[in-house]
Amino acid sequence: MAIDEIPLADARNRLSELVADVENTHARVTVTKHGHPAAVLISPDDLASLEETLDILSTPGALEEIREAEREIARGETFDESTIRADLARRARHADSA
């Protein structure tokens, strides 16, 4: 369907269709009232993703940690799966013996 913007009266008449479209395609639909944006219909997954992003970005230092991690990846400072599994197993053994 791919509607970006729809007047409130039309949205009311097509709500089931709009919800299905948003749910299936992750499209965002802006509902207008008197020609001005009044609400936005988005999927629950998209809302959760936006809220998580806002939470991360509002955490002091989080953005710099993300940037540093990206620099480490660019420098090749990464770990393969076997290294991570071995480290986790070592930590589990250490925790069990403590």
C-alpha cells in the first residue's frame, strides 16, 4: 500500500488496512488533521527500536564507547568465536570455583 501521509478521516475508515501495512512493511504513516501532522502510526518493533536507540544515546559516554568500538573494528581488533567461547568457559569455571 505504501502511504506516507493520510488525512484523519481516511485513516479512520482504513485503520485496519493501515495497521496491517505498518505491521508487515514497517512503513510509517503520518495522520494529518486539517492538513498538518497530528500522529504517526509505526510498528511496535520500530517503536521499541527507537526507544532503545534513545536510551543508548542518552546514556553518558555511550556514543563515545560505540565510536571507540568502531575504531577497534577498523583496526582489526576483534575476537573470533572460538576465542570468545574459550574466555566464557574460563570465566564460568572461575565463577564455579569461587
